Amino acid sequence: MRLTILGGGGFRVPLVYRALLDDPAGSVSEVVLHDTDARRVGVIAEVLTRLAHGHRAPVPVRVAHGLDEALTGADFVFSAIRVGGTAGRIRDERIPLAEGVLGQETVGAGGVLYGLRTIPVAVDIAERVARLAPGAWVINFTNPAGMVTEAMSQVLGDRVIGICDSPVGLVRRAARAAGADPSAFASGRIGYDYVGLNHLGWLRSLTLDGTELLPRLLADDTALGSFEEGRLFGAEWLRTLGALPNEYLHYYYFRRETLDSVRDTPETRGEFLDQQQGGFFERAAAGGGPETAYALWERTRLEREETYMAHSREASGGWQRDSHDLEGGGYDRVALALMHAIVGDSGTRLILNVRNGTTVPQLAPDAIVETVCEVTARGARPLPCAPLREDQLGLMLQVKAVERAAVEAALFKDRGAALRALALHPLVDSPAVAARILQRAAKEA
């Protein structure tokens, strides 16, 4: 079975390959990498060579010379592209900040700008997959994952599935804080109700062998203070919500504090990653071979994980991430679990970004939602969920309107739809601000 990774020069690709090497099923016979940056994909290929060292039968890796070559014959396509690179991310963050609103890669005006730039490229990829590998499944890692998956689904239908590691990370951390044995998750004894959009969802039920754990967890200040989301949102607010929000909801619930934290630091997250990862690729490409490239990658990876969501942690009192959250995995394991569930027709339950159907009746059937799905050889089917509270539904409806307007703007080059996407976002406080952001983004593109 051939796995193609688009964005094969991406910094986190070694996490996927490492998971493949540790995969007892061994179902992938070849990994094909494609990237528009030859230097980056060359460096990553060296890191993979070092990871494969010592394995009895490592998965072969090939670098494709073009996109069509990479897609032809693929059984699965992992799409993890970054249109515009980190320089584009910096603009996405800085332009909104100059107007006094949050700039972030997937949330707010920054997320809309990133989507407008990325969607046309993602749709072109979807059209090529449909032509060159019509039987392939596309697993979308590319941010902003919700709107990119929604755009690709207009071409590929249910054969594109979006993934994110935030929801499963939340479930695991909450289960651990509630006292569940880690093995209970792997054995399927942990149940959960999670629903929302990508980077905007809530864990509303958590069970062990059918016994509900969430109310007791929400009542325990010490337990809540033992994991990331508990520290981010605080015990009082979590009890008020009666649910555990995805970490990215911190930008919505504590927008003033997060914005102040971002303004108080000399560099945005994009600027940090641009310097950090740019330095890694420059040093690794200078020579030294796979051993040197891997050592540099591992050191850089750990620093990246330690600084993840630093602004939100600073805004909530300042604290360090737990050691078990620094492993750097997550989305790679979700992707492999999804791939195995499709191949094995297993009925595995995973939190994924898929077409809504009737899961949230107030949303269109083709709208992409993030929720618990059952995965078989036919793909991912969203499971029924409890009705949303009014505050949850209201926020989902507004952000979904933003996402759909952004898709329309990107596909049809519709400035009115782009303005609507920016102005309607809950983190943009004025249509005039939205218009200035759009104008400046067009000027700096």
C-alpha cells in the first residue's frame, strides 16, 4: 500500500514515519514524499534515513519529482501543505495585530487569510487526486483544517477526511485527570461525546465502562489543575460551561487576555517558527549526514513542543507543559489509526472532520464538523450526538458561516465573500477593520 505525503518537507513528517516504523501492522509498503521546496524535503529524507537505521525492514521512502508523479498509484494521501510558507504565516498574524485583533494561524482573521490563500491549492490537489488516484483516501492535515477539508470535499466527497490531534489529546488528558488507567483508552473502555468544528469543540461526556466521569472531574479543583485545559480555562469557568473546551477556545473565551499576551511578546508564533525551523533546515542542509540531521531535528522538535500555545499559557498565569505532552505525537497516530480502520474495516471510533449529515441538524448536511465517527472500509460516519447548548450552537453557526464564506471567496475570487468571512468572525470587532485587513493582505501578497 502506497502512502503519499504532500508537504513532505514539513517539519513534522518524521513523526508520521516514526509511527509507521513502530506500526505492527506494517501495511504501508512505500512512502512517497512531495514538496515544492527541494532543500527541505532533502533534509527530511535524511532524518527519515536515520529513523530507519536499525529496523529490520524499514518502509522505503522515495522523493517524487512532481505532484502528478507523487499522486499516481497512491492508496492514501496525507495532505500537509503550507501555502506561502512561514513567511505567509507571519503576514497572517501581523496584519490583524496591526488592526488590534488577534492574529493566529487557524483562528480569527489570521485563519481566514490563511484559508483564502490555501483553498485554491488544496482544491487543485483534490482535482488531481480525483483524476490520477480516484480510489485514494485523502487525509487532510492542512490548516485551517475545517475549511480546507470542506473545500476539498466539494471535489472528493467523503473520500477526504480532516484530522486534528487536539480533541484526542483533550480526551486522553481528561481521562488521566479523572483517574482512568491509560490502558483503558487503548482497550476501548473510554467513551466520549465531542462535537464542534475544527479548533472549536467541546468534550461533553467522558465515561469509563459506561460510568460518567465528567461531573466528578469538573467538581475537583486539584484534578482540573493537573492538565492543560484545566489550567488554561480555570475551574470556575469550566464548571460554568459544564464541559471541557478544546484548547483553541481559549482565544474566544479569553480574547482580551490572549491578545494582550501576544502584544507583550516581541515575536509571533510564526516568527518564532520561521527562525527556529529556518535555522534547523539551514544547519541540516549544510552537511553532516542523517545522524546530524536527526539530532538537530529532535532538539528543535522538543523546543517547538515546549513553546506550543505559549501566549495562551502566559495569559492564564504562565505554566510549563507536562512532560507527557512533549512527545510530539498525536496527529500522526490519529492518521495511522484512521488509515488502519479504513483498510481493516474495523468500526474504530475516532474524532474526525467529516460531512455533517444530520449530526447537527441546524447545519447543512455537507458542512464539515468535528465529531466522533465510526470508521469502516466505507469511510468515516459521524455518530449521533446529544443536542448542543445554545451557546455552543451559536458559536458553531457563526464560525461555520465564516468558513463557508471563506471557501466561496477563495474558489470564486469574490471580495464580498472574503469581507463577509472576516467581518463576521467573532474575533473581528468591526467591518471597517475587516476591510482594512483584507486590503492590506492583498497589498502584501
